[in-house]
Amino acid sequence: MGFFLSIAIAFRGHAFLKGFSYTLLIFASVSLAIYYPNYFKTIGSFKLSAVIVPMLQLIMFGMGTELSLKDFSRIVQMPKGVIVGVTCHYIIMPMVGFGIAHIFNFPPEIAAGIILVGCCPSGLASNVMCYLSRGNLALSVSVTTVSTLVAPLLTPLLMRLLGGSLISIHFLDMVWEMVKMVVLPVALGVLVHYLLRDRAKWLNKVLPITSMIGIVIILVVIIAKGRDALLQVGGLIILATFIHNTFGYLLGYGSGRLLRFNERDSRTIALEVGMQNAGLASALASRISTNAAVALAPAVFGPMMNITGSLLSSWWHNRVPKDDVGQQESTVDTKEIAKAELT
């Protein structure tokens, strides 16, 4: 724990390594939960698992406060890219997760968790990785927004089709849980954005930090709850999530090039396909099953995608897209860049 914390602090002083500091803090927190799980299960008679959903709702509220009509107008301006990005996301990741879960022959609950990760929308971190990789940030934000908004219908449907044989899935109940976790908080965030406008600039500084803390709390509680199962199959879950994540990048990028998208858009689609909302998957797992093992794959996937996404975006950052030569490195305005960096 001290090692991860020390390295995280050291990385903050290096321009290239700075992006990895948050991931190392997650590792330190996860190590704490594995060695001292009892401290993160209950406080007196209160079960800490009860804070998972409120934390996720706070994160989704933060996303809503960053959305504007300008973000939605881009969906109309680039419909092909958004449709392809969202379609690839909800085809590639669920099917790859389904295949991995059965190839590794995991217990039903762990297999269901892997499939659940694949059925969730794009992760907010993909916007930052897209910016760093010289991708199309406007397309990235649009795909993340649309995939999140359609998730209350598609995630339960895909989970019922692909994971229904592993654990009991109540479709309507899961839809309602998604509405409470995603639609209502995001809608409230958008409303606050328009009601307060420039009068609540402090929210733009507080909510990203709060979201980061919220993700750490969710992971720590989940790891503590499923510690024994994680120790039994932890290595295999890490390998499975790595394959799941990297295949998302590869197939997403390949789909973009196959459909004749330029390099910037193909990079964007790769990141939007491969990076999932692991926090949402973790919260959902705690609601659809009482077995803590369901939430293990989402808990591992989050740190994994941050590592691979950082490495991939750093590699791409040093390789200017051919279709970008002679043009500006980014076509987004400074407000969008600031939003991505804060996220």
C-alpha cells in the first residue's frame, strides 16, 4: 500500500507519468481492501454496500452538469460516426465478454460479471484518452453521451439475452435500476447546468474530484465484499479483463478503418468501444445479485482500462494522424479540452 501511494505521489511530478497516478491510488486502495476487508464491509450495523448506488448517482449527476445542447447538436452533425461508434460498442463488447466468460469456464457469477461489463455504456475516461490520442473529441463525447442515454434499455436487454442463463435477470427491475442510476441523475445534472449556468463554476472543480473519490469508494467496498472469491480466481480475472479490453480496442479500430473512417475517428471509435463504465457495472452488480462475485470483473476492469488506455493514448499521441498533417492538432475548443481534462 505504501509502495503504490509513494509511486503515485512521485508520478504527479512527471509530465508523462502524471496520468497514471490516479490508477496507482486505486491500486493502493484495493490493496487496503484486500488486507483489511472487514473495515470496508460494515460500520456498526450499517452495510457500506449501501453507498455504492448513491456514489454512482453522484458521478452520473456530475456528467449531466457537463452536458449542454451543444453536445447534443454534434450528434446531428456527425450521425454516421455516432451510430457506428454506439453500434460497435454494444455489439463488440457484449459478444467478446460472452465469449471470454465461456472460454475461461468461470463460475456463473463471475462469468455474469464479465458479460455485465461488456453490456454497459462507454466510460467517461474515454473522452480524456481520446483527447490525449489526438482523436476526435467531439465524436467521443457524442458517443459516450448516446451510449449512456440508451443504456437503460440496451444493457438490461443484452444482459438478459447473454447472461440470463448464468444468473436471474429481471428485465423490468433492471431497467428501473438503470433509470435511477443513469437517467434521473444525468437529467438533474443537465437541469442544474441550465438553471445555474455560470453561477456554479465551483461545481466544475468539485464534481470531478468527487467522482474520482466516489469511484475509489465503490471499488474498495466491492473488493472487500468479494475478497475471498477474488483471491481464488484473481489472476484469471485480470487476464480475462485484459483480453476483453484490448479486443475492444482492436475490433473497434478495425471496424472504423473497415468502414473507411479517417485515422482520428478510428482511434476515437477504438477507445469508445474498449473503455466501459466500470463504475456503473459495479453498482448494477450489487443491485441485480446478492453474490459479491458478480461485481469482481467490473472492479478489475476499471483499473485495467485506465492502464491500457493511458498506454495506447500515449503511443498514439506521438503519432500524428496522416489526415491531420498540416492541420491543427485538435478541432475542439478550449472549453471542451478543459472538460476532458477535468473528467
